Amino acid sequence: MNPKDIKAAMRAERLALRDAIPPEQRAAMSKAMADHAGDAIAFAPGTIISGFLPIRSEADTRPLMTRFRARGARLCVPAILDRQTIVFRELVEGVPLVDTGFGTSGPGPDAAILDPEILLVPLSAFDARGHRIGYGAGHYDRAIDRLQQKGMHPKLIGIAFDRQEVAHVPDEPHDVSLDAILTESGLRFFASWIG
């Protein structure tokens, strides 16, 4: 099998394992993530951090984002503009959420578009080297590339459950590795800036 087929098989397998987590257990695991990383991730007040509002069986990053906001972070979440492009719209308390594509919700088109310095990245599978398998559309890879073309070096924190880890993700030249992974067991880093 080629890398694309291997990734597709791993994606399906790990998402099925994630889907099997009961909702109440998933909520407790998401809270554990906030407890592990809410104060452990280093950033200055005013830092722009992109989280995401959960779809399907994803971890819920809202408790973590609440902790980040309390520490002075400026928050945003992705909005899908088309099959190729996501942007990051500012998430302001009290602003109503709308459908933002691919089953996601977030601030509407009037919200400010921000360039995040830290991204919480949803994923299907990851390995101990910091390589990830996304959902297959490449939205985050292209968004990260656009930020890098602007001269930015966004820090990438994968968000997943322990059961989404695999022994080895077949990485390709275009793949962007993570700086850290956050699961219900804790925060593992692959770069020194985190703590």
C-alpha cells in the first residue's frame, strides 16, 4: 500500500476508536486535557490562539480555551470558506455562532480574521514523533503553509485521545509535524517552546 492508502486505513481505524468513547467519558477526558495544559503552555497575554469547537467525537477544547482566555489569549476558531481554504475568525464571548462548514460552527463572516500564533489542531491519528494524520482534506496543512508564507512560525499542538496514537505515521515531504500533542494523559512535547 502507498502512504495515502495507509493513512486512510489508519484514519478510519482511529476515528472508529474515538467514536466508541461514550460522550460523558469524552467530556471528562476533555476536562483532563484542560487541567494538563491550561497553565503548562507558555504564551504572553495577547497571543492569538486558534482552538476549535468540537464536531462528531472530537475532544472538546472549550474548557482549555476558557483557561487560555483567562490568561489573556485572544481566541479564534477555523471557518471553512471552500474546499481548499479555512480562515481563523475571532471568537468573542457572547457573539452568536453560525454554521461555518463541514459540520462546524463559529463566529459569522463579520468576525475579525486573525493569524494564530498557536494552533490547537484536530486530527485522526498521531505518532510519538509528532507526525499526524488529519481528516484528509488538507485544510490545516494549507492554512499552516499560508501562515508560514507570511513569515509566521505557528506552534502546533495536536488534540487527540490516547487511543488515536499509532506506532508510525507514514510522513511525506509536504506533511507538517506537531510541536506537541495533548491527550487525556497529558502534554507531550516535540519542541522546547511549550513549557
